[in-house]
Amino acid sequence: MLSDLSHNIQVTQNPRSTSKESIQSGHRPSNDYFRKVTGVRHAMTRIDLEAKKSFALGKLPVDFAVNPKRVIEKEEIFTTLALEVRPPAHPITLDVYPQDRIQSFEKRAMQFQADKAMLIKKFPLQFDLPGKDVKKWCKVCLGSEMYNKIYIEPCNEEVEACLPSLSIVSHLQQHMVKSLLKYTCRWFLAINMHESIARWVFSLLMCLERPVDAKFQKFLGVFKNAMRKRLRACDECEGKQLNMMLAILDLSFIG
């Protein structure tokens, strides 16, 4: 499945051919424009491939925006030599891209809720969940290295962080999903939107049933304001993660 951003990308047999429409109108897109559009489509293709693989492996799909350092596998390489690109329906900007991915988020969230009973059977728990112990959850979600950056009391054992796999998140009751989102907010306020925190926030929002009650919606508003404030001082990588979370909160939960 491809986003609306790529509806106007047309495959031709001659990679050097030029759109007749462009010639007749006297307008030819710049090389910079070609790079932007093909780059966005490349990213979308990778996201869709990752989503299909993730459910098959028991992982909750996580958008490329919250995992920008992921290595590209051979089968994910997208060749653009035979592409002729026409202008999209709207400008490609950092604001547009996250919002276009909301449709994908919504579809995945609906699929997760519809298949939850089956997923619980297919992906059983591998360990006992920590209940409402925020520090134990920190070790589970972020590992001992990140834990020691957040809490004064050190963790002397080496604990590897767990990905938000279906063998964990499909077993979470809604009250625990909400508690974990509050925990991730605390961790974010302590060390900013680290990639591992963003991954869990994204996955937990996908597990969160709607509509949310007024009390929890108020918390989501506080979380959103904290992310928006951080957006003013973060680097580009963290900015992509924050923009994705803000778009999800605005359009799916708060808006």
C-alpha cells in the first residue's frame, strides 16, 4: 500500500523520457524536486515492507520515523531509474509527511484491535509483567543503560531493552497501557525523545482504545505540550520522532 503522496508517480519504460505535459506547459521539475519526491516514496515503500514483516515476526509495526537508523535490507532497496515524477497534490514538507502517515497508523491500530484475541494466543507472554513498578518497566523497555541515565539508584546488572513485541503489548490491559504511556512521558522528560522511548510511545498509542476518557485526554495534552516544547531545541532525528507523535496525538486522540 502506498500513501496518497505517491499516487502521481508513473512507471515508464524509458527512464530518460520527459512528460509531454511538462514540455507543452514549458515547465520541468528541478533535480531537487525529483530527489524529494522519490526520497519520500522510497521511505514509504520501506515502511510498508517493515509493517508486513513485523506482524509476521510478532512485532508491532513501528514507522521508519521513530527508527531512522534502521539498516536497509537488500530486498528493501527501491530502484528509481525507470520513474517519471509529476507534481503531487500538495507540497512535500516535514509537516505533510507525518500527517500522511496517520492513515497507516489508523489502519494498523484497527488491525491490532480486531486481531487482539488471536494475537494473545499466537504470541504468549515470555515473562511476568512488572505490574505498576515504573523502575522495573524502565529496565524492560529501555534496558539498564538508559535506566541509569534516568534514575539515581543504579542498576548494577546488565539488562537488555525489549522491543514492544506482540508477545508483550497484546497482553496489556487498557489501564496498563495508560500507565506505561505515563511512564514513557516521565522518561522523555528526563532524557528527551530517545529512539527507544519513541518506539514504545508509538506502539502504546496503537494499543490505546478510543475514545479515551477526559482525564487521560488531559494527560495526553500535557504530553503533547512537552513534546512541542522539546521540538524547538531538538536535532533533526529527534524532530522526526516528535513530529510523528504530535501528528498522531492531534489527529487521532486530541484533535
